[in-house]
Amino acid sequence: MIAAATIPAIFRSEPARALSVPDPDNMQLSDAYHHFGVTEAIIRDVIAEALSMGGDYCDVYFEQNVTNTIGLEDKEVNRAYTDVSLGAGIRVLKGDQTGYSFTEELSPKAMKLAAKTAAAIANSGKTAPPQALKLHDIPSYYPIETPWEQVGIDQKIPYLQNINDKVFALDSRVIKSNIWFINETSMILIATSEGRVVYDYRPMARIIVTCTAEQDGRRESNYFDLAGRQGIEFFTPENVDRLASEAVERTTALFKAVKPEAGVMPVVLAAGSSGILLHEAIGHGMEADFNRKKISIFSDKINKPVAESFVTIVDDGTNPHIRGSLNVDDEANDTEKTYLVENGILKSYLHDRISARYYGVKPTGNGRRESFRYSVQPRMRNTYMENGPHTKEEIIASVKKGLYAEAFTNGEVAIGAGDFTFYVKSGALIEDGKITRPVKDVNIIGNGPEVLRNIVMVGNDMKMAEGGWTCGKGGQGVPVSMGLPTVLVSEITVGGVSS
């Protein structure tokens, strides 16, 4: 089983359709029903059809998603489009088996036909009537001042033009800049056969700045992005300045970069987005489906030590405005802060409804899906390591010769063994306890559980990643984030040049 985290492709277009989204600040359950053109009676009929063959449980997942994208290239806005999707997915559970079907037509007839398809997972003929539906209150971890539906393209273009002007003004070597502004709104309504109903308004925003510079006939490129469950108020003048300056600095630093010697060496993971290693090499192995099926190397490690006592790892759905946060998960379970590793001891997996029932625990709020077209899987939200007892300065000073890894692009992990590989996009050498020359063309290769055991120092400067990570698993992609304090791993294989 391979899982991957990537910066997602954004060059995709569909015909736009004009669909409204309710005001999230004033919406009632009746508004949510009206928005999807359904009633409680219609939903209960669909659930009854889904359970007609003897299923244990059913949920109906309604979703409307609207994504607006604007692109600026070669100093001109040259692309703008809207993607809209609308539909419902019907899931039926029978034991640990899942029947799933979806429809893009929200008529009672189409939904009952989809429900009948999902019902085929069961064949006992024993039916239980669905419970009366009752609204379940959920928290609000991502309130915004202005819904994206109230923000016109004329308000977004100045951001792109301002960033573009700053990029070119910062360094005369810059020859090209591409900027993308993406905002997304998902409206979710979930009803279950146990009578729970939830609705959630999920905003998302992201600006990506890529930069190309040229020096003495040599070209280098890099990028910087900011993302989160935010409104347009997120893109303050300070953040606009950062988007330009970080993209330029990361790009021009590569002109001084060297290729390190290959070999096994200490690696210092910088605070922030280097938490992708934590996500890939460790987090996936703690998703409960892999452990229930005995695929993960962590499947027999609950309540056993897996790291030093100063290592604590959590997966959290409650971080305000962070990209992977959820007010409620995609099967209507409450979200939470889940301790995976506490003081070096493996305490929990990440559960959806199926795995929670298998292990005899409550769901952790990690049941997620890419859209109404997909069924639920246990997935990470915001995975990070909590602060430890050391300082960044102590950690750097302790390394005679090693690698400082600051930003990564794509990574992959083989879930069973925990083997991983990552490409270090921004980093530097550590020589005699000091960060020295920037590096380029570097891969790190290792094993997740071994890296966890080899963490020998953890800083007190935990920082969440700020970019737009999307996690891939089982053919589905969902938004996630990660975080890390400065961490020293005693040894990882670094791919560079032969000495």
C-alpha cells in the first residue's frame, strides 16, 4: 500500500454552473434541507431503502463544492474558472463491509435508486426503521468574516498583481512569476440511520507563488504558498509581502546551493512544513484500517514504547483555521485532538466508524472522503509533534556534520514496512554546529518507525505548516496539514553525490 502527499494539481477546468450557498452565519437546518432540495421525509425514505436488505447502518452525505481559480502568468491574468460539483453519496455498512453509491441528481427517485445499489452489500432481509432525524450541534473552528460567495473576482485580482509587482521588484534576476489564487467552499449535510444530522460550511483559501530566476545562464525555480480554512481577510498586507519575499528568497538561494555528500548522517528537521515526514513516515501507519488489516508495522504496538519519552505526536481536527481542521468528520462524528504517541508510548490509532467498532473504542473523528463520490476512510487531519525540552540552537550546535531539511515537495511511504523517500526542496548543510551552505537535489530515504526511534532531540518551537498540502490514499485526496518543532534524527540516509 502506497500513500502520498503532494502539492495538488490545479490545472483543471469544468463548465461553471451558478449555484448559491446559504449564509453560514444565519443558516438553520431547514435552510440546509432547502439548499439541497430535500426534506426530512425524503431523507428517511432514502435511508429506509438503503437498509431494506438488512444493513446495520446507513448515512447519506450531501455536498456542494464550489472552487474558483485565478491564474496570473507573465504579468497578466490569463486564466479564471469555476468548478462546481453537487450530489449525494449513500453508504451502507454490514459488519466491516461497505456498500456505496452516489448520484449527481438529488431527486427522490435517483437517491432511492442509489440507496438500493448500496443496500446490496447486505442480504439478510432483516430491516430496522431509521430513527427520527435530530440536529447535532457542532463547534466552529473556522469562522470567516466574509463568505467567498460575496467576494468578486475584481477583489482578488489586485492581490495577484500586487504580489507579482513585489516579486519582480525584489530581485533583478527574477525572469518569471506564476501566481494562483484559489478559494473553495464546501457545503456538507450528513444524515445517519441513527438519527444524527449535521451540516457544515467549509471554506478554504490558497495563494501559490512560483518564481524563476536566472544568473549567468543558469535558471532556478522555487515556490511559496499560504493556505487554510480562511476568508479573504487572511491575505493581509503582511502575508502578501511574505508570499513574494519567501518565493524570491527560496529561489535565489539555490544559486549558492551545493549537492551534499551522500551517506548516512544526522538530519535536523526544521520547525513547520518538514512535518510532512511525520505525516508520511509515521502518521499513515497509525490509520486504523491499516492496523485492523495487519498491514501497518504499528499494528501490535498499542501501549508499547515507540519513541523517546519526550516525543508526543497528535492528530488534531480542532486547530483554528488550519487546512486539515474539521468541525465534524465526513461520517458525522465529532472531531477532536487525538494523542497517537504520548511520552513515547503509542496510545491510539486514527479511527472511523468501522475501525472504532472493531477495536471497541469511539471514533476519533478521522472518517474522511474526497467528495460525495467516495466512501469514508480513516485519514489524518493536522498531524504534529508537540514541543520538547530542547532549543533549536542546542539542536543545531550538537551536529558536527549533517543536513538541515527545511521544505519538502513530494513524498511517498510504503505503509507496511514504513519505508519512505522525500525530496528536500529547501535545506542547508550543518557544519561544526552551524547552518552553512544551502543544498539542492537532495533526497532523504529511510524507515518511519526507525526514524521515530532515532529522534534524539525535540525543540520547543513547534510550528504548523502554512502551505496547501493534499494527502493521497486509496485514490482519494483530502486537505491536511502538519507541524513539527525542530527535531534531530540521529541518522537518515541522504542521497547526494559520492565523496
